[in-house]
Amino acid sequence: MNGSKVQPAAAGLVAAMCILGGGLAPASATATPGYVAPAKARATAKLAGADLVRYANCAQLLAGVKAEAMKEVGPYGLSGSSGFYGYSPGDVVRGVVPVPTALGANTPGATPASTPTSSGANGSGSQGYSTTNDQEAGVDEPDMVKTNGQVMVVLRQQPLGVQVVDVGGTSPKLEGFLALPQLGQASGLFLSGQDVYVIGGPTNPLPPVIYMPGGGPGPVRLAGSPPTAPRPSAVISTPVLPWGGQAASAEVVVVSVANPGDPTVVRTFSFQGQEQGARLINGRVVLALTNEPRLRWAYPANATAAAEKAATLANKSQVKSSTAADWLPAETVTTGHGLSAQTVTRGASCARTYHTVIGSGLGTVSLVSLDPALSSPGSEVTVVGNAEDVYASATQVYVATTNWQYQGGWGCSYAGGVACPMEPADIVAPFGVGTTTDIYGFDISNPSDPQYIGSGTVPGTLIGQYAMSEYDGYLRVATTRGEPTPAPADGGAPPPQLSDNIVSVLQPQNGALLTVGVLHGLGRGEKIYAVRFEGDLGYVVTFSQTDPLYVVDLSHPDQPQLAGRVYLSGYSSFLQPLSDSLLLGIGEAVDQQLRTEGLQLEVFNVAQASQPSLVSRQQLGIGASSAAEYDPHAVLWWAPSGLLVLPVDNYSGSVADSSADVWSVGPAGTLRQVGALTQPGGGQQGYPEIERAVVVGGDIYTLSEQGVMVSDMSSLSRVAWLPYQNTSA
């Protein structure tokens, strides 16, 4: 969930932070504080789309979504369906029931609890083992390996399943392996007590093709057996299949490792839609899920007007006859397995479905939590919209989606007596027309009963979850607006529209995420490659011709300031705090023609925010790359010993190889490579590609799809090699 996401997506909720009383300060080539609304203006501003609204019942929900769908539906289904066009024209989906404060709307000026910053290391050291390199302390993210110092659980892909490793005895050894053929793919797992949560989904089947006799443009038949070799008339874009056969579903398989030699499935949670993000907080898994309407869309047999008209009429008929279950997700819990399995299905509640006054897209975003000891999920909260990136603190979850075109328009008229709000005439769109990112927040202080707290908008696009961070009740967001357009090298006139990089500070107020401070002008003409927020500081790397590292002072959220910067060659795509004064950059070196030259590591001294400096740099050469450049979970920073371990793939020689490179980081930040760990079979065709490194006691465990190798941390000598069964070493 950290990679850049730039594919068109169904436009999400229109943001609720249009501010009256002024505009942004004029753009400049250097970073300057942006417009900050005066306190009076902020207190009285009308916020476009900010009012939290919930549907009172299913009848009201259906009236709203059907009215919107009838405006959008055409010969290829809904224009907002990710099954076809991939984005929505951004019209309005509204209801009329305001959300009481008790249901999650914050009172004026209220702020969530302070969020601890990340630890800067994979574990504290006092526990004797490393943990996943997570963004926030106390908020675990799914990964391919987890340990509690006694057992290690590994998500294997070939074959797909859970491998248990005994790491607490006198010598490490492989324990039981549980294959999970019910999953077509798995993205990660959690370990909580003696239970493992495996996050995944089924193998996506191809949608069925529906035929019509003669292939003419007449009424589209959506059921029945196809005749022999006719011309296709319609294809289902989001097929309704028997529950369990739905192409888009998120699966959470709970596996007990109480007996490490015989791991067993306890229960399986199935959710309609797709898992967009998962976190483990205080023993509970919190899931963010997206879902599309479950309707059978007809496609025209050909490009004739008659065929398109027939398909449109068929699709309108599907909308008119739809029920709430076609628009809202459902979840199924299966306890046990085999003949004794028991299954219970529960649909999302219409009365716990929310939206802002202005919204777009007819998909949904849901938040739900799971307790391994319980046979049913906690309460689910659903918002009409879509999602791409998920960020979570210990008490808040924020979901972001790119709005690829400006969403406006308030006009609506619903059948059935459902009233529509009038268009607010005095609202000024923030930042003008262009690509924006919509963000909506949830309070998970009580994970079993998440609450929707509001939405907001920031200009431009995110590079991933690390572009968001909550601290002391404020959400800080870094975005790039526009495409990078560097100024001419000869000093000529710059292009008329330079890209801009912006840090926005949002605060939950009156059921909205209100922008209270903006800093723009970071790396004009460039784009963001890496972001990290730590406490009152933000670190932003932009790149086009050079690699500026910007340090942003966020101690006054309503007046973010540029504290310092340092210009370098190359760029960092991930930033890892090593201590209060040292920051690691992982990225690529470039030559004078801006061609990449391979993996590069840099350590910065950021003890004084106004004077950041480069203290150490190591270039690994052309052909060297690391998963750590785009996957933070691949980074092992073991602060107690000052050791940095990164998986490195090298394609510079005649034969590719993979290793876990071990670096020592001195107190002043000096980088020194002390060794490289390679598993048996390295340097041969089908070499083991090392993906992760974990510390347990005084050993470093390296993991690949071939097996687990154990090395002494001090000498880096091999202690054990544990090849998996049914794989080649």
C-alpha cells in the first residue's frame, strides 16, 4: 500500500474544504507559506460537501443511488464503474439525514488523541526480535513474515500457504506448513497471539459472455444457455455470481498456530469487494474495503445506434429493479472447514452508510474490524465513494482517492419525495479546476465500532500512504500538482505552468477535514519521490534534475514553514529515520544525463532542521536494485546494533544474484558495508531471491521462496539452512 497509484479510478468523494475569504498566495519558485484562512473565516466558512449525511433507511438509499445511476447508466453500464471506464463524471449522491455528533461527527475544535511517531527501527531491541518496518508505532501492517520471538510465520507463495518456523528453541527448525488452496493470491499476514490472519482473495475468474440468437440489436438476453456459435451480443462487466464465486472479494483466513507442527484454519471471513488496506491495532485487524455495484451490465453487440440503445435500456432496467444488496457489500463468516463448517452472511446496514453533501462514484468504501476470538466482525461503516491509499494511526484511518477531473454540480431531483439540498452559491472551489485528492477519515478509537468523521480535499496526487500522517489531531498531506516541467538549463524563461509540490495540514472540524495551513512551492517543476513525517517535522524529496531534500517545520500547523533544504544528485524514493538526528534515503544515483546508475544509500544529519546535511553516501553500481526502494517492509534497521540490512538484486554480471547486504551505521551516520548474506543456490539459474531479513536473538534470518537461512549477527557466519519442502534450493 505504499506504491504510487496513478491509474484512473472512480472519482471519490468531493472534498469538503472549500474555504471562503481568499485564495492561495501567488506561486513562487521557492517554498512559501500558502494562504491560511483567518480564524473568523474558518469558523464561519461553508464547506462544500462537508456536512456528514447518512441514509435513514434502505428506501432512501435506493432512491438516491438509483436517481444518480439513471443519469450515468449507458450502453456499457455505469460510467463510474471500475469495470469499464474507471472514473465517474462526479455527479451527486445525496440524502437528507444529518449525522448526530454521537455517530461520529466531531464537535467544533475537537481533535483526536495525539499519535506516537514511528520508532525508527524494526522493534525496540529490548524484546530481542525485530518487527515489520511499519509507518507508525503500534500500527502493524501486513507482511510476508512475522515473529514473536518463539515462532516465526512465513507467507509462502509457491505453494500458497503458511509456514511455521520454531525460532525459540536451541536450534531453529521448520515446523508445520498449511496450504491455503482456497486463496488464489495473498498480500500479507499478521501474527496476533497464537492466531495468524492471512489477507488475500480468490483467483479472479473471467466474466461470463452472454450471447443472443442471431446477434441482432434486439433486447439483450442476460440469462439462459448460449446457442451454438452465435455472434456475441452482450458481456457482463460486473457479473453477479453465486456468493463465494464473486470475482472481487477479500478473504481473511484465521489460522491457529497453537500447535506449531499442525497449523489449522479456525475461520474465514469473506467480504464482497477488494481489500484496500489492513492494519493490526491492539489485537484487532482493521480492514478498509472497496466494492462496486453488483449489477449485470450489458454491452452492445456492435457499434450501431440500435445495439447501444438496446444495451442502455437493458442496463436501465437493471438499475430500476435493483435492491440495496446490489449496491452495498456483504460479508460471510465460515467457522471451521470441511463438512462441519458453518457459514453466516451479513449485509451492510443502510443506516450505517454515509456520504457528504457532494459525492461521486457509486462504489463504496467500508471499514470493519475483526477479532480472532469472535465469530463475527465488528460493526461496519460504509461511505459512498472509492479508495486508493490507506493511512492509519492508532486512533484514525484516512482513505484517499484521486479525483481525476473536477467534481462540481449540485443540481438534483429525486423521485419518491427525497429532498435535495440547494446549491450553495457562495462556495469557492479550492485551488481551482484540476486533479485533486479526496480524503475521508474514520475514528477507530473503538475498533469494533468505527465512526466516519468527515472528508476533505487537497490539490494534486499522492505517492502513497507515506504522504499522509496524523499528529496531535492534524492530518499532514504531501502532494504533487501537475506534471514535472523543469526550467530550461540555459536560464531561459520557465514554462508557463510549473508543477508544484504542496504540504497541506487538515483538521477535523464540524464533520469535515478543514485545511488550516498550506506550504507550497517545494521543488517547482519537479515531483515528489519520497515523504516522511516525524513529529513536528516533514521530509520531502522532489526530483527532476536534482534531488532536493526539504525539511518542513510543522510545529505550527496553521503556518507550515520551510525550515531547510539540501540539494543532491540522484533521488531517494524511501526515507527511513535512524535516530532523532539521522535520516536514511534509499533510491537511485543518476549521471549528468539523468540516467539512473543503480542503488544509492544516503544518510542525512537532520539534528538542526534549518541545516540538513549529507554525511554519508554509498553507490552500489549499475545493475544493483533493492525492493526497499519501493517497499518499506524490505528494510531491516536494527538500532541496538546499528545494523541496516537490505535485500539487493544485482544484474551487473553475467549471472544475476541476490543477497541481503549488511551495513553498519556509525553514531555520526557513516555507512560501512560489513558483509552480504547469500542463500545456498545463489549465482545459479533460479537463484533464491532474498525478500526479507528478521532479527531473533543474536541471529539474522533471511527469507526467500526457497527457504530460511540463519546467520550469526556478529560474524555473519551461517548457523542453519532450512530449505522448504516441495521447492527447489
